[in-house]
Amino acid sequence: MEELNGLLTKLKMDHLEAQMDTLCEQAAQRELDYQSFLVEALRAEWQGRSQRGIEARLRLARFPWVKTLEQFDFDFQPSLDHRQVRELAGMSFVERAHNVVVLGPPGVGKTHLAVALGVKAVEAGHSVLFHTLETLMTRLTRAQRENRLEVTLKQLTYPRLLILDELGYLPLSQTEASLFFRLVVRRYERGSLIVTSNKSFLDWGEVFNDHVLATAILDRLLHHSTTLNIKGESYRLKEKRRAGLLGRAKPAEQARPDGREDTDPAGPDGRDGRDVMELVEGLDDAQT
Ligand code: ADP
Ligand code: MG
């Protein structure tokens, strides 16, 4: 009907306009009353819009790749509390501007979990932005050099969830560390952060080249937060092993060669066989 289409165009109800014929046919078949038909029609428009919103927010989030929680094999990582992750997936941490820190050695799924929680946030209607520490630092230092740090800090405070991946691989200069601190201060109790790191909290002093600053950062980051400490073995390594490229798996609880206990409860126990890990990481990264 021409008038109907005109009205739907004016009201910008493109999804309903596209589905109108089908909806009318179905309504006739199912003998829907007026009210039920209206519900069906408005729902079609609403679903189309929210799907479009999800797609737009997914693009804006700039994830390196998209993986979901459903794709995560929790049986492979017994040190990870499945319930805790499910709780986080409920997104109340984002609504309360709380933070999540994911610690663990390479390949255990830190980025996967961070992205998967980011996808849940997008689906729940939140704005999300993903940065590696490296791209974040490039962006912040460039902004500072070009005298527009304030604008950039505002842009980085806007997303409800900011994911900062790979803290600890590269040590930060004094300038970078203080820029990071400013960002954390800006977002504190305003917006959530997910930070992933291969370094235990005890080593963050070295990462930031400044123990006082590291303490100030941790103080704000951890005030309202959940830490997921993954202690298992690399998932990438498992796949290599299965393909017969490596020897047998080392038992996870194997004592450290220097006979010391791991004293840091939040310390990723990735020291054993780190050299092998790095080798395989390099191999794997070259392939993917
Ligand atoms: P990390 O960031 O800790 O180095 P990633 O998240 O990049 O590790 O994981 C490495 C690869 O292994 C990714 O392709 C990821 O999807 C996959 N992966 C890791 N852990 C799991 C898991 N428990 N279940 C399914 N896939 C996993
Ligand atoms: Mg990673």
C-alpha cells in the first residue's frame, strides 16, 4: 500500500517496510488480533535496528578478530573459574564501571576472553573499544606531540568498555607510563577497563619503569575489579602438540627447576619452558 510505505519511510521504519508483506501474510494465516499484529510489526523494526546497532558497535570496537565465549573451551583451562566468567558475561561489571584484569602466560586465551566479553558488551548495547598497549601508546604519544592529548583522552573515556591487550610485552617509557596513568585516572569509576597481561602484578613496577606510578595505577585499576588468573598451558601449544610437532606435555604442576615456590598468588606461572613457548609463539604468529 502506497500510503503505508510513505508513512514507514517518513518514520524511518525501514526494517518494517521491508518485512511488511511477510508480516501481513503471517498475521492473516495466524489470525492475529490488532494488538498482536502491532506487537509483531514493531518487534520486527526493533530487532532490525538493534541488529544494525550491534554491527555498527562491533565495527567501532576494532577487535583484532571476533571470538565468543561459546567458542572458549573451559575444560582446557581448569584454573579458570567458569562461573566467574559467566558472571562477568552478565555485564553488570560494565554497568558499574568495574574492571577486569586477565593474567597468564602466552597462548592461554587472554585475548580470546577479552574479545568475547567485549562482544557480550556490544550485544548488551554498550560501546566498546579495543587497543593493544602498543597502538594505545602510539595514539597517546602522537596526540601529546600534536597538542591534542585532551581530545584523545576524552575519546578514550567515551566507550563504556575499553580493552587494553598485552600489557607487559613492551616496557613503557616514563612518558608512556604517565600517559597510561592519566587514562586510568580518567576512566576510574566512570568506565570499565579490561586489561590483559603476561606479567604478574609484582612485575608491573618494571613494566611501568616506576614502582610508585605502578602502585598508583594498580590502586585504581584493582579498587573495583575481578582478576582472572589463567595458569594453564598454551592452547596454541596444544594444537601443535596434537599435530605431532612437539614432545609430550609437561605436567602442569611440575616444580620449578630452581626449586622455588611460586609466591605470588596472582602470578602467571609461565616461567617453566618459557623459551619453548616463545619459540612456538613466534612460529604460530608467523602462520596466522
Ligand atoms: P593469549 O592472548 O593469552 O596469548 P589468545 O587469546 O590469543 O591467547 O589465544 C590463542 C589462540 O588459542 C586463539 O586463537 C584463541 O582463540 C585460542 N584459544 C585459547 N584458549 C582457548 C580455549 N580455552 N578454548 C578455545 N580456544 C582457545
Ligand atoms: Mg593475546
